[in-house]
Amino acid sequence: MPEVMDGKIGTWFRNQSRIRIGREYINETFVARKTALVVVDMQNYFIKTGFLAACPSAIKIVPEINNLANNLRAKGGKVVWIQTTAAPDATEGWSVYKKFYSEKNWERRNLELSESHEGYQIWPELILGKEDIYVKKTRFSAFIEGSSDINQQLRSHEIDNVLISGVATNVCCEATARDAMMLNYNTTMISDALAAMTPEAHENSLRSIYGLFTDVQTVAEVIEKLI
């Protein structure tokens, strides 16, 4: 698991915050009932070895996601599980995406992310709740128009704060975080509840969006700030 908030890198985030806004954290408190943990793409397809887009390092963040989810639920917050779908209409109007695959791999992607396939399912060690929100998305960002109904669902629960976790940090998680902020959510990337194909991709993603789109905090830091 990339420990990006430790040592020199953790100091970098806090120093940047002090320079920019005069305090160590952009988001200093989280009112739990107005907060949602958005767990992005923690599906077998994106985690389990053997699938086309597998990022096995994401297995290591499962305990952190469960910990934060349990703490947030206990205080009245919401947990949102995002699943990418390859339903027949999922990429309608997004033909350019197909160009990034060979024909064989495009067919494999669509098979492994079909909703009846093992690849679509949420990783079995994650703790799901009946009261949680379950969202299907068709683009990298869950918040871009037409991708999912997450914005409507969060608005209906009067959510103001979005905590982003999941895989991959620099792809769907970053895209979702950027659009969440643009829709006026207080957005925080949870550094030790995110994973990418390489530590460098993970770290560079957090650096690139910190201070302009999101805050960056650890699970422990967020739990401490939940009220």
C-alpha cells in the first residue's frame, strides 16, 4: 500500500496547505451525516490477478476502506459503492474509448465487466451495508453527466463532503474527484484507501490535484475529524 502521507511526502502536503491557506488541512472537520465515502471500482476486474485491468495492490487497501466505512456509518454518514458496468449501452456515445483497445481486449473488457460476470462483482472482503448506496457508472468519472446517478443520490441525502477511495488513484478516482469538486462538493482523496498500478502513478496523481481540486488525508486523519 502506498504510504504517501508518511515522511517527506506527508510533510509536503501539509506544507503546501500552510502556504496556500494558512492551516494544515483544507477540510478540517467532516459532519458525518453530510459526508459520503465514495468507493470507486473495487471490483474483481480491477483487483483480481488474471483480469484485464487487475491492480493487485488494491487488495492492501481493503482494511482501510472497511475501517473508514464502518466509522462513517456509525456516525450517520453514507457509503457509496461505485461499479463500472459494460452493459450494452454503457459506451454509447464514447466510441473514442474503443480505440485504446485491440478488438480482442475490447471484447474481453466488455465480457469481464458484464453485470453477470465475476469481474463486475465487488471484492468479497469489503464489508457492504444494506443502508449503503450502490451506483453503476459508464465513464471514468462517476460525476460526469450521463455516467451515473450519483449526484442526484447524494443531493437527496444532503451530502456536502465526498471522500474518495478505490482504484485506480490516477484514473477513475482522480476523474471522479475532479468532477465532484466542480459540482461543489468538499472533496478529499484518502491516500491510504487508494491504489494505482505503481506507487509513482498514485503519488503523482495526488500531487497534481491537491490544493486545486481536493484535500489529501489518511483514513486516521478523517476519522479523527468526523463529528
